[in-house]
Amino acid sequence: MTTTKKPPNKAQGEQPTTPLQRTVEDLVEDIQAITREIQELYCRDEIPWIIGVSWGKDSSTVLQLVWNAIAALPPEKRTKTIHVITTDTLVENPIVSAWVRKSLQTLKLAAKKEQLPIEPHLLQPVVQDTFWVNLIGKGYPAPRHQFRWCTQRLKITPANQFIREMVRANGETIVVLGTRKAESSKRAATMKKHQAGRLREHLSPNASLPNSLIYTPIEDWSNNDVWIFLNQCDNPWGQNNKELFNLYRGATADNECPLVIDTTTPSCGDSRFGCWVCTMVNQDKSMEAMIQNDEEKEWMQPLLDIRNELDIKDDRDKRDFRRIWGNVQLFERNKDGEISVEPIPGPYTKYWREHWLTRVLTAQTQIRHTAPENMREITLITTEELSEIRRIWLEQKNEFDDSLPRIYKEVTGEEFIDPRPGAGNSLLGSDEWMVLEEICADDAMHLELMAKLLDTERQFRKKARRVGIYDALEQCFKTSSHSQADAIKNAYLKRDLKEAVDKGDIAKVKQLTLGDVDVTEDKDEESVTDSPGEPTAKAKNWANTKFKQKN
């Protein structure tokens, strides 16, 4: 069996070897070298370590290497805590999420038993940053490459917050990661760039995390190296690596992890694990394969249906014509070589936000009846998220009909108990909303404006000083007093005016601001005659529009 070898230490006169020269014996030697390297770095100073773990094959390999290295040290040298952090996005693949929680619990108990300074932490995004609060509450569209709002909120921020707190407490940290150059050419280029800026041996700086050094012990390993290690070395904290192997195998479309005999044979482990709602990939092959390969996992089909419904190419019909702050914004679009200027669609409309809430609650209710016993307590959307969504709809969207408790009751058959104090206290409710709908008939913008004005007054009602109410009411008119056609037309007018100003086209600016007209287009009482048969155009402005000339 062949695999990739870790680059030699040129300073010691070692000669490079090609991937075909790498054997299992070479990997064993490499493991021993990495073990010594980990021990040396650990004992060098008092800087705490943080291991970022997703419980996939790479991070599990790094954690196992570190565990074995530290366990081999005398007890008196195990002087500093190693923090193991895992981020739960709350929309992880349920099978993977169950594996992660089981692994964390097993790790914690084993570390305590072996008297190892390893402390696991399960991190989560704050409720304001969760996937459903942003998509269902605020109306953010499903993530796309042009608007990838999820990764920072769900994954990066919780981990970085923990690391920054460690830096504040200790001055510096060493973050141990399972990243490998073989994952992608982009990853390899990034790691090479970081290596060039190393201030200490084996430790790279990180621009986004000051005072945090990055250590990547298996940076030069291949997929095959990882699987050989996991399958040949027993898991030291009692977890079964075969379970992880089967997890990857079950997420491979052809249900096969082939025996790797050369570099042309595909290796098990290319399957993608992540959020079940992810629309950043064309399709969720891992979940599809799990459902296809195992009848006991068919209960996840409702999740896959929701994910596929979110992942549509054009969702403009589901979204507002204004951005989330209420203004129309234009962008230049190039479609098949044709340039057009169009409004940027905004957040999901009220109807579609309520639709997604219904879909998620329905899927959760269905899964709790059809999933295996160990998965029937699954939670797709938490009570805290539902409370925050309700608050956003009431206070930011001004939707005082308070539809969330009604939807929850219709889908689950249970009353929604909101943990937020005073959440149900309101002067306006669903009855007032229905009356307002009747008054406004089919005029959606009129309904929105009236709802905003009424709810703005309600929010200022109990304040001792109503400072800012006029600004708030004015903002209601700015965002909701124009029809869709008028608002878009006004946006085009502003864009044309800006272009005319940038080009110094004074005539165009006057025409757009003062309403200049050409005499050939408008021969009415606003035209005067200098001499018989020779009409002269007169600029149309506020004065001669309001006070028309008399004959």
C-alpha cells in the first residue's frame, strides 16, 4: 500500500521521497515523529492548547494523536489543560450530531478516568445568529455563494469567541487543527502561505485571531494515511473508529469504501458532512446516500425535502422587492451576455416565512413519530429560536397578528409556551389584524403601512419620553408608502440622476430634478410664444405646476 509521506527535514539532510515510496512502515515512523513533536511543543511553555474537532476523520485523527502523546508523558508533565471544542450549528446532520454528542461524553469520562488534562466543550451560536432565526425570523434567503451569511454566524463566531476568551485569560493560545493540504489546492495554497510566516517551529500565525498560533500535525497526510491510522490504531478513549468508518461509508453514494491499492483508487471519506439545510452544494449527497443505503435512516427524508425546497435557482417570487432595511436597491445583471439593471430581491415575505416555519415544525413532529427510539427526541428548531422569531415578527416586522403561536398549535397540537417574559402582552392582535385587512382590501402596501404606523405608536405608548417617534413614523412612510411599481421607478430615477451627476450632464440633471420637457412633446399652456408660430419651451417646476399661467 502506498501513501503520501511527510516532507523530510532538509536541515537534517533528509532527502525527499515520492508518494509511491511511502509505505505503512513509513507512516509508523511518521506517527512516532509526530508524537515526539507534540510532546515537545506541549512541554515547551504554559500556553494552553485548543483542539478544534468536528469528529470527522481528520480531526479525530489529530485528537487521537494528541491523546496518545500526552498519555505517554509522566503525570507531573501534564501541566496544562487541552480544550477540545466542537461547534454545534443546531442544523447538523442528525446522525452526525448524535455521533458528536456520544463522542464528547465518552471523551469526557475517559479523560477523567485516565487523569488527562483534556476538557471538551460543545459550542453553539447565540440564538440571534442561528439558522432558523435568520431565515424564518428575519427572512434571510437560503445561503448562496453571493450571500453566504451562515458560516460566519454558525461556525466561525462561536469558535473564535471561545478562543478570544482564552487569549484574554492567558495572553496566548495554540490552536490544533486537522487541516491537510491534500483536501484541496486552495487549502494547500493557504497553508503554504501561513507556513511562510511562521515565527516558531511548526506554529503558524492567524490573521483573524491575534495571539493565536496554529498547529497542524497531519498537514501533509493523505486520505489513505488517515484511514490507515484510524483502522489500525485503537481509539484511546473507548470510541470505536469502525463506527466512524461506517458513518462515512453510509454517506457514500455507491455504499462502498474500496480497498486502496494505489493512488488511482478513490478513497472512502470524500463524502461531505455538514448542515442538513446547506444550499452551498448542488445536492446533499451524504444524506441522500444515508437514506438510500439504510432503510432505518429513511425517517430523514422530510429533512432532505425541506433542504431541496430551499435550494431553488430563482426564488424572487418568494422575496420582497425591497432590501431588509426597506429600500429598493438596483444591480447590473449579466445573463447570457445581456446586461440589465434589476432590483435586488430582499428577505422572504411574510407568507413564505410562515411557510418555512410550518414545514420545519411539520418535519419535526413527523420525525418524532417515525424515527428510531434513540432519535425521537430530535429538535429541529428550539423553543428559544421560536421565541426570538416571534419577537422579530412582532417588534421588527410589525406583524402584530402574532401568527407563530397559531401555527405552532395547528402543526403540533400543543400550546406554545414562550419563555420570554411578557411575550404575550399586546394591545393589538389577530382580531385587529383581520379588521385592518378588510379595510385595506387587496392593497398590500396600504396594509403594511397601517400596520407599521399602529405598531410604532403601540411601541412608544408606554415610554415616559416619546423621543424618536416622529423619526420612526417618517421611516414607516419612507419604506411602505409607495407601491412596488412606484418604488422601483423611483430607484431607477435616483440611479439615472447619480449617473448624470457623475458624468457632469447638466441638462440631464435638470431634466430629472426640474422635470424639463421638450417643446415637441408638450405644447400646452405652459409654452409661451415669443413670436407668432414659434413656441418656446418653459421649464416645468414646482411653481408653474402649482400655479398654472392664465391665458
